[in-house]
Amino acid sequence: MGAEQGEWRCGGVRWGAAGPALVWLHPAHGERATPLPAGRPVAFTTGAARRCVGVRRGGRRIPCPVGAEVAYAAVSAQCPECARLDRSHSVAADTALDDPRPYDVYLAWSLPGAVKVGITAAEREGVRLLEQGALSYALLGRGPLMAARRAEAVLGAALSVPDRVPYAAKRAARCPAPAQELRTAELAGLHAQACGLGTLPESLAVLPFAPVHHDTAFHLDRLRPGCGTVVLAPGRTIAGTVAAVAGPDVYLDAADGRQLLVDARQLAGWALAAAAPGAATTAEVLTQPPPAAGPEALF
């Protein structure tokens, strides 16, 4: 399988109460994380191949048994076998229906006229919305998993509220971000409609409207129009200073004046070697966003 598989590999961006961090994975040493605050210099060179990151279960990482290679441009950093294993006990795939934890039903705002509904474990305290790159959100209610799932279905059927929004559209809406007043109004209107349906599950405790905005968490004021998207490939260097992180997207201010967008979902699975400070970016940079591909493009 090669010596490279024994190296630390990127696991993508993980959000927490302290903000975003770049996760590192090792088959023998577990996981580590490097915080990604705005202003942090970043310079690295990709390795020879991108490989499957395995499966995360019960707070620990299970490495891919064969170290399968993953396509450079794939949004998912899992091979088909690990992806199937991951979904064999997943709330998103409705295969973890015995989960006893309370769940929140949320309304997420990512672009005008496209509020989506979703659910997340209450104990995550909004981290799921940071991971998705939602600009704003409001909780609708809290209750058992099946009640949350039922509420999600009710909103979809009665109010045509989607449970997915194309990710490219969400990304495009960040710069410039629509005013918080617009986001609040659209969320408030849908929250009121949902509460007035009279068909939400009785075991779902409806929560008062309280919008949350991610402008500061994402550093949206640092984004610039015309950002170039980095294309990852073996032996390419990416360098710059962290300008902002929104969902899985890391924005870097490069030394040549460009602002670069690195999709950390595609960065996951690469072994990364430190590059010299101030190194030039040798990866291809697209001035137009790449075309969406596969079901992952919806998230």
C-alpha cells in the first residue's frame, strides 16, 4: 500500500465552539486538529495520491482497510465501501432510528427564497449549521428523533420546504452576503407558517423564534468578489493567509493579491507536506466555479 499511507493526512475542516480547525488523521496515532483563525499563514504541498479517510464511529476513526485511492475532484473523501459502512448507521440515511438523543428541527437560510429544513442532535448546539455553511438559521422545535423526522416531512409536504440546497448556490450567495434583515424576515415568515400548521408532532416542543447569523463566525466581511477556486492534484503547492472559513470552504489571501478558495472536502484524504513561508501557489486556479457533480453537490 506504500509508505505514504502511514503519514498524517488531512481530514477536512471541523467546526466547534472555538471555531474551525483543520483535522489530521493517522492510522496509528488517531486525530489531531490545527485551528484556522483568520490571519493564520498556510502553506502546503499535496502528496502523490489522495486516499480514503475511512469511517468515524463513536468518536474514533476507523481507517480504510485497503487505503483505497479517491478521485482528486470528488467531494467525498471515502471509497464506496467505507461510504456504505458510514451510512449503515446514519441519521441522514434513516438507519439510526434507535438514537435516544433529543433532536432539533432547524430552518437554515443560505440564499434568498431558499430556506431549507433539517435536523441535528441538540447536543451539537448549532455546529451542524456552521458545517453546512448556512448564513443564518433558526430552530423550530426539539424532540425525539422520529418526531423531528416527522416535522421535517410535514414542512416538506405542506409548505414545499426543501431539505437540500445546491451547494454552489450557497457558496455564490456569500459575497456579498444579503442583509441580515432579509434573512431574518424570511426565517421568521417560515417559522410562523410552520407553527400555524397544526400538524407538527405533539412530542416536538416548538421553540420561540430566535435567529442566529454567521457573518462574524465566517468572517464574511473579508471575502472578495472574483475568488479563484483551487484545483487539487498531486505535488501542488497552495499558500496564503486565512481570510475566512465558511462551512468546508477555506479562503486564502495569496501573496500575489488573489483570494483563493480551497474546498476542504476535496482536501481531505491528501498527505500534506509543509511548504516554505511565502511559497507560490502552483495548483491550478479556476476563475469560474467548477461544475457541480454527484449528490454531494446538494449539500
